[in-house]
Amino acid sequence: MSIDRTARGIVLVPCLLLGGAFLSAAAWGPAEAGPNRTVALVIGLVLVLGGALAQLVGRGRPPESGLSGERRPEP
């Protein structure tokens, strides 16, 4: 279970950081970058939403056997 939580964190942190950077570039960028503001805004929103979606995916499923590192008892 902790591997899944770690993987979600590894996806979330870069998505939020890069998404925030793109959103701030769209908000406070130079006035000459007018057409690129829309692109930066879309990329920023996609990254932030992708990071949030990564936190929600896979939470309801029980862990599959064999992936947790535990050995099955031999018969």
C-alpha cells in the first residue's frame, strides 16, 4: 500500500510545481506574450488536474496479492 502512495506522490509533486509555474507565467508574464498565455494556461490546468486525478485513481481497489512484497505461505 505504501508503494502506491509513494507513486502517487511522485506524480503529484512535479505536476503541481510545473502546473503552478505555467499558471503563474500565464498570469504574470510579459504583455508581449499574448498568444502564448492561452497555451501556458491550458498546460498549467492540465498538469494540475492530472496531478489531482493521480491522487484519486486506484484508491478504491484492494491491493493485489503478490505486489506488496509478502510471500505466500507454502502448502
